[in-house]
Amino acid sequence: MTQRASAMAVPQVAAPQQLQYLDAMGITTWTARYRIPNAAETPACEWPEVAPAPVAEPPVQRLHSLLDDTSAPRAVAPTPAPVSAPASPSASAPGRMRALLDAANVEQAPQAKADVSAPLARSETPSSAPPHEHAPAESAPVQQALRFTLQVAALDDRWLVVLVQPQPPTVPQQRLLSALWSSVGIRAEHVSPFIDFQWPMIEGLMVESPVIEAQQGIKAFLDGRARSGLTPQQLVVFGADDDDGMKALMQVLALDAASQSSLLGLPVWQAPSLTTLMSSAQAKAALWPQLHALGRQWQGAGDMPVADETTIEDAQ
């Protein structure tokens, strides 16, 4: 990887995206549900329980409670009936005080509501509120993930062959590829089977940067293959130019004027799709000069035996 690719700004990755990248690298994620035999027990933390602070009773309610206690009947021993006397003004004082308090609460409630609604009404007035406070917040545009499906194989663990198609290559398509390689002297000792790579790997995730997230997925996929000894030096891509998956892949690879991928730091060689090559002799004839140059890159600069173009015509 080049320093330019490694220094690329990467957004904060959430847990679902992390699982997606690990899956692209071929790493199976798992969660332990049982204790392994003879394993040390995981220490558990005991957090002290904090008792909730008692809620202070409002003064009006405390006063009502006192009045209720004062006016509540109490069981007392029977006493001789006292001499009748005129009722004292203080005998009905709790009742009068409770009535006064209730009347005061009724009068204060509308006033308090008016005091609260007045600032709210003033804050909603367009002339007094700042423009940025009552303006509706602009919602971020919904981003759509880039979509493509690749069939990836390796030639001697140094050339990557990428087919932009949803299904693995058929037997006739594999014979066509073998004829293409042998016609220009590309004879690999080891050809890996094609591996399917689809992006996005998890549907329904929120997408913030479609291109950057897809680039990280490609890099994670190649990092996972690098653990098995893959050291890519060339990228060979077969796909139709008008295909949406091909367009998305070219956007992710970020090709420059010299057909160099700024993401991977590798030269990219492009060819039509295998379906087009199998059905069009004109497409195979137009590809021959580029294919011949690709064979020279495989063997290095120098003379090499050139096969007849009829070898490609017969591979269908």
C-alpha cells in the first residue's frame, strides 16, 4: 500500500461496519457464551447501591399536613361535659386557613401559567428570536452505498483477476480465460479458485461516505488474502463499461491518467466482459494488442513467443 492510500482520512467506524470489514477479511467473529474449562473466572464488579435522595415536600403541602393533623379527631378519655360557652374564633381556624390557602392556590395558578407562557410567546416571535434558533435544521442527505459483485482469483499470488459479474465464471468462460493467458505466454503455476466478493456485505447499514467505506472494504478483503501469501502486483479487470458495478468499481479504485489505482498503488488493465468476448469476434480482435502487451508484462521486457489469434477464436 502506498503512503497516500494509508494516509487517507477514514471516518469513525461503528460496530456493524467493523463486523462487515472483518467478514471481508475472512475473519469469523464469535462471542463466548460458555466458560472454557480450567479458565480463570471473570472478575465481577459490585457497584454500591446509592439510595435516592429524599424529595423535599413543598411548603404548601407541609402546611396542609399540619392542618390535617390539627383537625384530625383524636381518641381521648371521656370527661364531664363542660359548661356551654360561646364558640371561640380559634376553634375553626384550621378550616379557615385551609380555605384561604386553597383560594390563594387557585388565584396563583393562572398567574403562573401566564408568566410561563409569556416568555414562550416572546421567544416564538420572529422579530425577537435570532434566525438560527427558529430555522428548521437541515437533515443530512441520505447516502446510498456503492454496489458491485466481484469474482476474484489470483495468478501465482501476484496478479489479481477480477470479473465484474454476479456469478462465478462458467466452464466456457474459464476455457476462454485459459486460452487468453496461453495465447500471450501467461503460464501460471498456480491459479486460485474464484472467490465471490459483494459490496455492501451487510444490507441496511447507515452510509456516511459511500466511496471511502467501499474502499476500506476492498482493502480489508485484500488484507485478508495477504495472510495466505498474496502479494498483488497487477490488477486485471474484465467488465462492461456501461455496467453499474463496473462504474462503481472504477470509482472505488480511483484510477489516474496512467491507469494506476491510487487506492491500491497497482496498475489496472481493463478488458470487456467475458460475455462480450465470447459473443463478439470484433471485441476479441480489438483486445489482442492490449493482451499482447499484458503478456510482455508477465514475462518482463524481451522477446516472447506469440501465439496465433485463432487460439482465442477456438476457445468458446
